[in-house]
Amino acid sequence: MATGASELRSDLLASSLDRLSTENAFDVLVRANALEAAGRRVVHLELGEPDFPTPPHVVEAAARALRDGHTHYCPPAGLPALREVCAEHLTRHRGVSFDPANVIVTPGAKPILFFGLLATCNPGDEVIVPNPGFPIYESVVRYVGAKPVPLPLVEERGFAFSVDDLADRLTPRTKVVILSSPANPTGGVIDAGLNAEIARVLADHECWILSDEIYSEMLYDEAHDTIARHEGLRERTILADGFSKTFAMTGWRLGYAALPEPLVEPIVRLVINSVSCTPPAIQLAGVAALTGSRDEVDAMLRAFRSRRDAVVAGLNELPGVSCAMPRGAFYAFPRISGTGLGAAELAGRLLDDAGVAVVAGTAFGEHGEGHVRISYANSLDNLLEALAAFRGLLEDLGERR
């Protein structure tokens, strides 16, 4: 008798897939799209994606590159032209010198997380991860066989952590410390003062640092500070950045990293074994993004600031809800514990009953309970519509009690 399809599938799948999770925002998107297909109106506040078009000069650079025949393989580490401008940009923006030879280019910034952890972690190693934090951190840590050690980000500290909390979690098994600033999902920032304290603590502990700086150019009232700028840490820091957020290029899949010298060859080897290279026409668009006009980028940040201010003010007027002011990125992470509902239940009710798609804070770790994540990468009109629907839901719930 032939084996059933479901039984055969179970037998053939790798057990390591059990350690690989997903991004709940995409699950919410699927549910929201199904409601829309059934005729429901949904305001999308679930995805972390700028709602602006890619700057025209970047699009034209890619089109020109394709017309000029940049449609073949290129060096796995990236085109020299892009590696050079990435190094120049990092040097100028971060205030510390970076060598193009230590910059590699990948299809998006996510591969940096994968390759960085694959190149540094063995089974049984420990990796300190921000919590609540980008869910892919913990997912990849588990996938490579290491143990994620949550580092709580608390609202009272502006969704940052104390250096003592970090020190308490360092052990001889700590192989990597993951930092994220500005952070998804909270909009919290690690400032220069905290980075200096982190540098002091890590000076006596041998480990790598993976610094996710994809939102580094989305700060509202302060300059970005990188942990790599602090004494002795550039040689230990995997600095990940990319084009998705700053230049509204999420679908282009273009990221890069500045690496410690010992990790360059291993990570290039991982690139060769997985994707061969990043499409050269896309890379030439990246050159145009980093060297061309910043008018669209500046306008986008101004719009995000206005939206942030409106969303936070509106959230703080809702019954049972309070919201700290995000310092970066384009997310609000309001506390909703006063509504009497847990994060997942409220997120579900917002979508099903109010037509507002958000992500439960628990999708970003256990310390996200009592919060939901709202992406204000949507029009001000839609955001105000969502706030009104949110209020309507909460008032309806209050009347039923």
C-alpha cells in the first residue's frame, strides 16, 4: 500500500524546520487579504514597509543597468562600485572608518542575520537577543542550534535595557550579542551613553556583536550611534544595513554588511553556496541611492514624523491604551493591558471586528505581551480611520462589560 501524502510529507521533512519560525506580520496580511477578498474594508498597519515609491532616479539607474547588459553573474561579495559607496556612506554616517574590502552585499539584510549566525555559532552556544525584538533573530538562533537568551526591552527605559541586564546574561557560552537600534517593533533607540556602557561590559567578554541598523536613517530627534564606533568593538561587530526602509526598496532585496576581517571569507563562502551573488542591476540602483538626491528620503521622514505624532496622540486618547513616543523607525508599540484583553486577542478583534490589521506584541517575544505593534507606514487619513475604528471597538467592548 502506498504511503499517504500527509504521512510521506512528515517523514521527509527535516526536523531542523521545527526550530524555524516565521513573521506573524505576514500571517496577519494573509488573513487581512482574505477579509478584503470577501468585501471587507481593512486598514493595513501590520507590515513594516514604507508606502512611498522608490525614488525615481534609483528606478532609472536599475533600468539603465538592465539596458546596458548588467544581467549576468558578478563577484559574490558584491560589485566593487557598491562596496565602495557603502563603505563611504558608513564612514560618513557612523563616524568611524570602514574598508570596502570588509563590506559584502546580499539580497536584503536578512541574509546577514542568517550568514552571520551560521558563521559564528555552534550548537549549544548562547546568543543574547532583544525581546521584544524582530522575530527572525530568535528563529535563526534556534535554527543554527544555539540558544536564544532574551534581553528584556522595557518601556520605562524607552524600550531599551540596562547594562546590568546585559551583564547578567553574559556567560562563557555567549557567542553573539544582537543589538537593534532603532528597533522593530518598539521604535526604541540605543543611544551613545548606553553604547559606551555596553562597550565597557563587553571589553572583558569574548563574543561577536550583530548590530542590526536597518533603521539607522529613521531617527526623529537625534543622531544615530553605532556600537561599532566604540573602542575595540568595530573588529567584533557585524554591522547590518540595507536599502529597504530608507529608500522604500523592500521588494528590491538589497542589503549589505560591514564585517570583521575574519568573517569576510566565511560569509562570502556562504553567499556562494546560497545565492551566488546579488543581481548587479539591483546593486547599481543601490549606488544611485547612496550617491544621488536625498529629497525623497527627507520627505518620507518628514511624513513619518507627522504620522508618528498623530498616531501617538490618538492612541493616548483611547480608553485603556497608552503609548510612548517612538524615537526611530515607523512603529508605535502601545500598551493595551488597560483594555482587559491580551495582545493576541486584541489584535484578532481589531482585525475581525474593526478592520484594522496590527500585530500582537507577543509575536516579538514574551516581553511583548500587553502591547500591539502598529506600523504608521500608511497615509494619515488611513491612520485616523484606524484610530476611530480602534476607539469604536474599545467603546463597544466597554458597553458589553
